[in-house]
Amino acid sequence: MLIVMRHGTPQEDIDRVVAIIAEMGYVARPMPGRQRTTVGLVGNDGRVDGSRLEALPGVQEIIHVTKPYKQVSREWKPESTIIRLPGGLSVGGDEVLVMAGPCSVESERQILDAARTVREAGAAVLRAGAFKPRSSPYSFQGLGRAGLRMLARAREETGLLIVTEAMDAEGLDQVLEVADIVQIGARNMQNYSLLKHAGRAGKPVLLKRGLSATIQELLLSAEYILAEGNPQVILCERGVRGFDTVTRNLFDLSAIPVVHGLSHLPIVADPSHGTGHRDMVTPMARAAVAAGADGLLVEVHPTPDRALSDGAQSLYPEQFERMMRETRLIAEAIGRRVAEPVGVRA
Amino acid sequence: MLIVMRHGTPQEDIDRVVAIIAEMGYVARPMPGRQRTTVGLVGNDGRVDGSRLEALPGVQEIIHVTKPYKQVSREWKPESTIIRLPGGLSVGGDEVLVMAGPCSVESERQILDAARTVREAGAAVLRAGAFKPRSSPYSFQGLGRAGLRMLARAREETGLLIVTEAMDAEGLDQVLEVADIVQIGARNMQNYSLLKHAGRAGKPVLLKRGLSATIQELLLSAEYILAEGNPQVILCERGVRGFDTVTRNLFDLSAIPVVHGLSHLPIVADPSHGTGHRDMVTPMARAAVAAGADGLLVEVHPTPDRALSDGAQSLYPEQFERMMRETRLIAEAIGRRVAEPVGVRA
Amino acid sequence: MLIVMRHGTPQEDIDRVVAIIAEMGYVARPMPGRQRTTVGLVGNDGRVDGSRLEALPGVQEIIHVTKPYKQVSREWKPESTIIRLPGGLSVGGDEVLVMAGPCSVESERQILDAARTVREAGAAVLRAGAFKPRSSPYSFQGLGRAGLRMLARAREETGLLIVTEAMDAEGLDQVLEVADIVQIGARNMQNYSLLKHAGRAGKPVLLKRGLSATIQELLLSAEYILAEGNPQVILCERGVRGFDTVTRNLFDLSAIPVVHGLSHLPIVADPSHGTGHRDMVTPMARAAVAAGADGLLVEVHPTPDRALSDGAQSLYPEQFERMMRETRLIAEAIGRRVAEPVGVRA
Amino acid sequence: MLIVMRHGTPQEDIDRVVAIIAEMGYVARPMPGRQRTTVGLVGNDGRVDGSRLEALPGVQEIIHVTKPYKQVSREWKPESTIIRLPGGLSVGGDEVLVMAGPCSVESERQILDAARTVREAGAAVLRAGAFKPRSSPYSFQGLGRAGLRMLARAREETGLLIVTEAMDAEGLDQVLEVADIVQIGARNMQNYSLLKHAGRAGKPVLLKRGLSATIQELLLSAEYILAEGNPQVILCERGVRGFDTVTRNLFDLSAIPVVHGLSHLPIVADPSHGTGHRDMVTPMARAAVAAGADGLLVEVHPTPDRALSDGAQSLYPEQFERMMRETRLIAEAIGRRVAEPVGVRA
């Protein structure tokens, strides 16, 4: 941590900063410059809260050199984390894991149709929401517990793993009974009560990036889960808020190499929310894999024009098949392969 | 709602859109244009979900004319909502309500000191967090229940009303025992479980705008609370995420006249989080009141350089006094007045 | 400047950084920390280009402590710059300078009407564009030289000073024949050829903040003008690009205290472009003055529904009168006064 | 165009809107809805300026259905534009055109080294700036005319085509003597004087997206060039301003499929400016090609740690070779190929 003093600060103000750093148990190293003095704080393990220093007279700004997260960082654990899933699947290694399905569970028939469709095209995990966070209280809010039971049935029937969202502690416990991966959605990325609960879940957690979260904030939210004892976190880029309304979000694929540089955790990409338009999902799915994504989360609906939510960004079954074909070629071009659904590989 | 068809769409695609609108129970009005046909959907009460239509062949985009919120809108209730608080105070009328205090409750002594300080300068409500949402799991997380007890003590001692944050359903129940106004923080603006719980609270709710929430999303989150039966919602502008790191957030004061145009709910402003720098709090507090804010939420700490959180943006007591003086003059210049603390007015 | 080395960087990489800093003519001060070493570069006068260092092996990031601008900074010149204008007017001192008028010069009659209207309500400067930068090549592009002649006529007739925009070097020379203040628009804030030309103009320059310019970039663009020898720069906040389409731009009033802290140059605010909606101009004009703006730039049109550009954000004459009345009260509340038009004061 | 009236607007206000639309020469079609009336304007050819209507009493907002650009749109010209370059090269067809080289021309030796390096790895076009737009007036501003002469020499020596930037009309004329493609940089995307000049250039123009330009604004700026008679425009995505400082810009790869949907013009991607970090250039170059980019613009420097500008984002020669190898594989995976430099193919 570096404390930058204002131009022309009296020596006593600099001395006070030095004294307070000592009082906090760290070493202060003043560094007089041509325009101003800066004071280095040495010994920071990432937990120093600079706001106390920021308040002192003469202090112009605090510059953080040490990252505030620990366990999620690649400096803490250099080798990439590979998360093992049932059926011999994994995420974070050579395989690219494709999770696909409708936005919401709407009926048993719909989810079984969707499951069969995505499995046939080669997806390994079924995605669909039973609890739906919707901007409007008047929009369809999901089938809840009944939806979870339908997902369990789809799992039985097809062998697909299940990823589905939890919105609060109570729902999380219900989701854990059914899901192989628990999703925490973008709107709840900084719902710390939920994160702590997920940290005690014992199952992998798919943590989506918040709508305007920096990568550092995403990693800090993951740190909440690891700090509670659960190291199985899969990060997910799903677009951030941008100024151009031509897409639903601004899909930030750079997040993939950035996260791979800073953290050992795997990161997947969601081109459906990332773009909001069916026509853009396939090119952006290809791009995500080319950028190094460890997996994809894609909305596919047997009949998108009948969908109760997110119809416009759901792929038609035949579009999804094409996406899978093209994605496989891209994965191979960079020395990876798309994971095959359990049972097919045998 | 307006459905814009692509240039050169065949008539049968237009007919299908018309048919599906009819099937949904609304009236379709096709409008052939020079470049393309648009189809108006008439009879929308704000609850039509356009995504089903967006998925149809030939549809280029859906344009929403009707606002998706209802009860929060000024069209639903033209007169401004005045929320009555204990001790004859109110928010949303002529008075400008000042809520001030430290970021966190740190000790009984600190909160009592802070309470006396802000009351003396003229604040009517004490703000301070017992439950603190922090980006890092290693930062101070608040005193929890013990902090709430200290707030109750400060209320007794000074007569100040209390506003404090709840982060989950369980915490909300605890906060309700002590607080006059329950705060839902920016990070939880779209925590729908919490919003629904707050909708059953029976006390006023201060709902802060999310870090990158549009005004429409803020109003929709308020709608969740009203839809559950609680009409006492105070909105709060606290800065949104911007691209310039010179301030902590981008304080969007335009939100004040925008909200006053679209909704009957009161809106207050938080220049402490809005700017993140003590030196900017007073000018921006003045600006907020000049823009028409119904109140202010301001961080004041007896000794900011000892604060456990947000020290850099907390005012020193003497700065707060000056802010109050200047704010009173601004309020008078636009025909309002700053509310006085209960007991003083008698 | 601080060079942050990666965790575990070998000593030879650190030594190379130290050697190159010495080669560049500065002093290097290595500072080993608990997680990583940082190397301070001492003696920076704001002109060191860090990108060369950023490229060295082992370097994680470069942190700039010294500001890259000089002459515009308050450290360079502590007292605020007061720019003297004809007729005894000034900007940057106690007076708040109101510049008002239509978006474009449309005809002699329109501009004379507008000039009389804004003068009567108390504006001191007439604003109107003869050269109009428009997003579309098919939109009205301004009357050019003929428009400048009409502005000269309005000046003669009313005694109002003139501010009008130049878009290129050739146009700037024409504008200089007529205008008292030359405007460089938001889209040209980083048109360095134009900035250099304005730096040799010998008249005050009103420099608008670019659509997504940081304050530092705005100050650097002003530095281009000062570096060429023209110290008369008036900065202007006019809204930046935001994610919410409810307003045309995100009006960043915090820029006012930020600029006043970092620079000695005056800064004015443009609530018309800042909001894009006539109904929001008056509250935001009040807010800008309350925040400390040294002036206002406001669009007023005799008949907005006949305007060839920006009709929706132009005030009706009676709205402008009300804005002036309210703005005067706000200015007085903070110990300033609105400048009166030349001739009236005599 | 759709004019949305406020809830409860009196009939006379609606009638006035209808009358004014008729006066403007278009057909008005009022459409009473459940919450409010909307009035459709029929016959819009993309040139109607709605601001006049926006100013009328009772009008709530104007919704644009028709796109404001014409000649750049795919509706105007359905087949993709293929721009022919000297030596049988082209952009916009099956080939992916790689343009590479240092940020700036620094010396004849440097540019010849760089040219040989990038040609050997397979680039077809040499990029390097002789005129450099720099945020600070104290940064290296380029070698100007002397730099252009060195580029001409590199062209002669290696057969590589040249792309280089012009910052004003005068510089554009000089650039045209040497370059095969003229670049207009991000900061000048809305420098309309320069765009018009480029519209009369007779050579292909590479138009970079502005720092916070929407796709529509990018297309409108291209329209300026086409409207002056030059149909040879290559668009370029180079990152937009985002809120996360971990990358230099937010690289918006979705722009590629979006532009391909809306326009017939080719679009290339610049992963160097898009990310600002050498380590991220290769994965994002792969991603851009996977997303469908028609070419790449990449910074490569023989010795990045000696570069006078942009050292941190310049690839080392061996990194560029690897990037080319991987990019070729990605191009093949989607049925395209990387263009080979002229002369090699024979």
C-alpha cells in the first residue's frame, strides 16, 4: 500500500502517517519525490483497510498494490483448479463444459424435451431455473420446488448433470437436493449472506459476474465462498452493463484471460445473457472458447416463441446443434475438446 | 408495445405476429411504413412480456411504450407520497430530512458521541450500520445484534430516529425491532427475497439505487415492496458506477428530477457514497437539495481517522455543521426547510 | 511513479528495472514488500512515459503518482484563474456567468429574438452555433459564415458577448472574427490539431468535456491549449455517456468540485446537454450553481417547437426567466451573484 | 417514428402533433392505447429530425424505428462489401487481413526491422503511426512527414501495404501519398471535417470506433464518408471505455456480429488497444477471428521495452508468430483463411 501525500504537506503530517502505520503493526517507508512524498506500507497481507489512513490530513490518495483477495489468487495457488463433477466430468482442465437448456423450467414436458435436445447435440449439463430473479414483480417467477422436482426427473431420464439458481438461503438448501452445481446469479453476486451459505454447501458453485462488477469484485465474492471452506467455485462472465442498447449487455470476453491470469479458478461464459440476441450467440460462443473459456452456459428452448422468459435469446434446437459443431472445431484448434455427456463416452 | 418487423418481411410473418397478439388477449394494429411494418399492441397494462414476440420470425425489435411498473408511477397516483415518521417528522413533503452518522456502529461510546454530534448540528435521523456488506470477507462486517442494541440506546438518549441496513430476511426482522426506517443497500437492490420481506415489514424502507441500476430498475425494485403491501418506500440516489476513478461513484443528481417526474415516491441523496471524498460532500449535498432531493444521507464520524470503515468519506463534526448551515440556505432558496430533530422544535 | 513487480520475480528483473530508470535519468528506489517488490521512480516531473517500463519482464503494473498535466494544475498555480471578458465581465471569480441561446443560428430574426429574450432575463453571453457537429450527415449542419454574421449583428444590437463553436482550424479563424469566447465541442475534445490552433487564438476558449472523457483527460486537453501559450481556458461539464437512456447524458456535477480541487481553471456547466430534457434543465441548473459552477450554458429558443436542432432540451423564454430567478437565489445562498449583462449594470 | 403522448393528454395536443407531421410532409397515424396514445409517423426515409416534435406539449418521448443511416446499411445493400487492395489483397471476403507493426514509426531502422518481422510471420499490411494523437502534449507526437517517408521505404523493401493515421485535413493529404489505407483514429471518429475530407480521398479508410461510440454512431460516422462518395470504409472495433481498470479498454467483440447484421461494410478488430496488455492480445485475437472479424490490427515491436509509445501492449516478435499460427487455425475452423503477404503467395 502506498500513501500519496499532497504537494507541500508539512513534515508533521507525514510523521503522523508513519506513526499510525507503525501503530497498525506495519512498517512505513517514506519516499520523498520531486512533486510530493509517498509513504510505502510494507508487510501488507491484503487485509489492511486503507480508509483510516485516507482520512488523515495531507493524504491525497491511497494506492493499493497488494490485492485484497487471497485464496482465489494464482499467487496463493499457482496451478489451475480442476473441479470434479459426477460421471467423470470436470471443469477447469482440458475439457470445455457445455451447460445448456431453457431459461426457466416451465413444465415437465418442456424440460424433458429440452434435456433430450441439448443432450443429443452434446451438452453435458442441463441448465434451467426453478427460482427466477425477475426485474418486475409481475413477470413469471419460476415454478419453485415443483420446478426442482422436474429437473430431478430430467436428470434421471437423460443422465445430464443439473445447474440451477438459488436466490436465498432457504432456496439454496432446496437446490442442493437436486443440483450438481448451484448457480448464484448476477444480481446476487454481492448478496453476502447467500455467498456465505454457499460457502458451506459442499457442492460446486457457479458464480455469475454482477452487472457492473469489476473482476476484482468478482474474485472477492468468490473469496467469500472459499473463506467459508468451499473451494469449488466456477466463475461466469455474462456481460456487464454498457452504454449501447444494441445488445442486452456488453459481453466482456477479456475477463477470461484476465481471470486466468489472476486466479486459479475456472471461468465459463454465457453468450446468451452476454448478448441477448439469438443471432449473436453462436459467434460469441465460438469467440469465448477461442479466448480460453472453460465452459459455456447457453439458453436453448425447444420452442423459443412459446418461452415464458428470455425467448429472444434462446437458440432453436438446430441452431444449438450448429453451435456445438462449430465450438468443437474451435476447441480443437486451441488444443482442447468439448466434454461429452456422461454415458455417451463409454 | 410496438413490434418492429424487419425490412422486407413476408406478409405471413406479419400475420403470425398479429395472430399471436390476439391469442395473448390484446389488439394488434399493423402499421405499414416506408421502410418496414410495425405492429402496435393495444391494451397493454404493463404486464405483457415481449420476449415471446421477440422470438418470432421477421421480428427485428420490441419497443416498450408502456412502463413495466404500476403502483410506484405518478400516473397511478399523481400526488406525491408523504411518508409519516415518528415525532411528527415526514419525508416527501416540504421538509428536507437529514439522516447522518457514522458508516458503522463501532462501540456504544462512538455511536453516542456521533448521535449527539449530528443532533446538535440539526440532523433528525441517525444512520449507522450494524450489518455491513463489505466487498472483502476480511473487512469489518459490523457488530450485528450488539450494534442494534447500541442504536436503540442512542435513540433513547437523543430522540433521533434510526435508519439502519438489513442484509437478509433474518437480519431484517432484527432491524425492525429497533429502526424507524429500514435500509436496503445498493448491493441488495435486486435481492428479490429481501424486497418481498421488506414489503411485509410495516415500516418505511429506504431503498438505495444499485451500482448500475437504471431508474426503471430502481422503480421496479420499489414496485416489489409496494406489490407486497408496503407503500412507504423512500428511494435513494447514491452514485452509479462510472469510468472515472477520480470519484468513488458517479453521483447522478439528475435521478432526482427524473424520479419526481415518473413516480410519486420521495427520493433522497447520499453524497458520501456518491463521491467517496469528504471534501466533495458539502458541495454535492448543496447540489442535491438544489436539485430537489427530499432528504440527505450523510456519513459523519466523531474521529474519521479512527473509523473502521469509510473514513475517507466521513465528515468531521465541524464540516457537518457547516454543511447543515449551507444546506439550510439552499433549502430556503427553493422554498423548503430542513427538518429539525424531534424535541428541538417543541 | 511506482513500478509494481510480480510476486516471485527474480532479482535480475528487479535490477534491470532499476538500471533502466537510471538510464532514463531518474532515481530508482526499490521497496521489498511482503507479497512483492515495488520500485519507486523519484524525480518525475510529470513527463515520464511509463509504457517502456511496463514492457519489462517481471513488471506487473505501473502506478502513476505524479499527475501528467502541469500548467493547468492547482499545484502549479494555487490561485484560481479569473478570465476577463469584454465589458467588465469575467468568469472564475465571484460572478456566475450565464450563457444562453438557441442550439443553432437559424435566421437573423430568430437569433435577434433569442438574443433579446435571454438578455431580458439576465443572460450576459449569447450562445448559438453557426457550425454544428451532427451525428448524421443528413441533419442540419448550421449556417456557417452567414450564421457568424448574424451573431455579429446580435452582438451589436444587444451588447451580449458571443460564444460559438469551431470545428476545425479554418472555422476557428472565422469564429475568432466574431466571438468573444470560442467553443470547442465535446466531440473535438481530443482533436489535438484544433486544440493547438486554439492555443494560438488569443481569445478565451470554452472547452467541453468529451463524451466519455475522464477529468484527467479533460485537463490534459486544456494543457494542450495552455502549452501553446493561451491561458484563458474555461472548462465545461456537459454530461458523460451513461448506461441509462432516461436522460440524454449522465450529468456529472461532481466534476465541478473535482476540477476546482485539481485545477485553477474555471468550470461551467451545461444542463441542457447534461440532461437532454427541458423539464430537468432548471433543477439541474440550480444544482450546478449550488455545487460551485462558475457559469451556465443553457439552450433557450424563442419557439422550441420550430427549432431545427435540440428542440426538446431548449427552454421556453418563460422557463428561462424562472430559471434565472431561481439561480440568482441559489447563487446568493452560497455568497456569489449572477453576472448581469453589460450595459444594464451601468 | 413513433410519438408517445403522456397519459391523459388532451385531444388538442394530439391533433397538433398530427398537424405538424402533415406539415412536415409525412403521414400521421394516431393509435389510442390503454395507457396513452401514440402517433405513428409514416413515410420516414431516415432523415426526419424528431426534436421538433419532442418539444410539443403532451409529447412524452420520440421512439425511432427507422435507422438514421442509409448507405452503410445492409437493407440498402444486402451483399457484403469487399474492398480491393493493391497486390490482389482484399478485406470483407473470405480472407482475414492481418495488419501489424509498432505503435509509432521511430526510426528507419526500427520500422524496417518491424516490417521484416511482421512480414515473416505472415502479416500482409504494416501499421505504424507517423502522426500520433497523444493525451498529453508532452508525450512523443510522432515523426510526421519524415515518418511517412520511412513507411514508404518499408513498403518498397518488403512489399507490405501500409495503413497509417491522419489527424487533420492537411495530414490526410500527406498520408494519401504513401498509405494504401488511411486510418481515422478513435478520438477523431466524430471529427466531421476530417470524415468529409476522407470521403473525398479515393482510398480505403479504416475508421476506428470512438471511445464511447455506440454502433449506430460508428455507422453514422461511416455514412459521412460514403455520403461524400467514398464507399471503401473498413470499420474497426478497438475497445470502448469501461468501468474496470484491469484492462485499458473494454474490448467489445459483440460489435462484430452486430455490425455484420446491420451493415455490409467489413469490420476488423484491434486486440492491442482493446486490452492494453501484451498477454491478452493473442487470446483476444483468436476470439476476434472466431467471432467473425474480417481482419486484425495488432501492435508488434522488435524491442517493446525500447518503444516510445504503447510498449506494454506491443507483442514481442516471437509472440506475434505464435499469434499468427493460432489465428490461422481458428480462421480455418470457421472456413476462412488468413491473407498471405503479397509476393509470398506467387
